[in-house]
Amino acid sequence: MQVAARQAQDAGLTFQANILNDGKVTDAEYRDAMDAHVSCIRQTGVKVTDPQLSLADNQRYLYEMTPGPGVGEGNIQQAEKDCYAQWRGLVDDQYFATNEPRMDAALLAGVQQCLRDRGVNVSGQETNVPDLQSDPANAPVDQLTTCIQSTGKTLYPGVAIPFMFDPLSTP
């Protein structure tokens, strides 16, 4: 992480360097970086919803962007790219490298039960999507996807619960 802190400092990214200097990125620091990133995007005229922490991993923040007056699609993509590099890029890399995803406890319990109901063996020790897909032959992606989506809709109606699969584990 010290390499990332040095890269940030050398690039004049003081905000990111300050977060990275102590060798760890806390949840609060990551949220600060996300807030700075979104604020930067909004300053370009792009409308951005307030970021919401994903219940599927409690790592990723989800938000939507739409053009404000006089802002085109290309401007949205450029604002996202520029603001990400300025406020979050190096912090993002280090946060994900040092913090394990952990599914919301109620969602996880519901997904585990859904999988059991479908004949899938779960240990009860899983804490995230990668754990649940550790044996793709046992828990096929389609069953896991169905269980996450149906449990999420039941527990948290109206809340999007996107998640990512490890492509190396997906058959």
C-alpha cells in the first residue's frame, strides 16, 4: 500500500495519498473517497444519485448518473473517468485488495436457506458471493443468482442488489 501512497503523492493526488499513508483503507475512508468522487462528478453538471452500499458485498457503492442540462453522454463518461482518477482510483484498488466482501447478514441467511431448499449444500460458514460459489458444480450460478435476487426482493423490496461473480470460479 505504501507504493500506492507514493504513486498518489507523486501524481499530486493529496486526498488519496493521505488516506493511503497509514497502510490501510477503512470503511469510513472509503466512503469519504466515494463522496469526493460523486461530488466531483456533480460539479460537472452530471446528476448523480446518492451512493448506496451494496447489500451483496458491503463494499461497492451503487449510484446512477444522468445528464444534467447541456450535458451529453460523452461528458458523463469523461466526468466519471476523471473524477475516479482524482478522488478514488488508488484508494479503490487498495480497499478491495485488503477488505473482504461480506454479504448483509439477513440476505446471506436467506440466500443460504434458498440454496438448501434447492438441494445445494451450504456450510453456513459462507460470508459472501465468492464463498457461496466456491463449488460451482454444487451451487450453479443460475441457482445462486435466483436465490440472491429472490431473497433480496423479499427482504428489501425496491432495493437493487447487484453482485459480481468471480469469473475464474464460474463454469
